[in-house]
Amino acid sequence: MTTISMELPDALADALKAAEAETGADGRDLAMAALRVFLGERRFTLTDKQQREDIAEALREVGLDA
């Protein structure tokens, strides 16, 4: 496992503390869950973008571009 240390803006740190109090979960677990969600969504966005670019290029190659 890799350790990552970072500084958070006060508002974000306060929100993390509030989420800890609300859920009873550890801040580390909450931060990891948030990172997993972000990276999962970002990966889909990048994949979708690449697929759209590939389709557009294929359409250009056959003369069907809009």
C-alpha cells in the first residue's frame, strides 16, 4: 500500500470531519471511497471521449462526417 499525504483547504477538511461525524466512518475510508468514485467516473468519461473521437475519425475516413 502507498501512503499519500496532502493538505486540504479548510472547507474541504471541515466537510470531511462533518462526514466522519455523520457516518461514523473514518476520514481515511471516506477519502478513499471518494477517490474511487472520482477515478471510476473519470475513467468512463475518458473512455467515452476516446470512443467518440474514434467514431468521428472513422466517419471522416468514409466521407460520412457531419
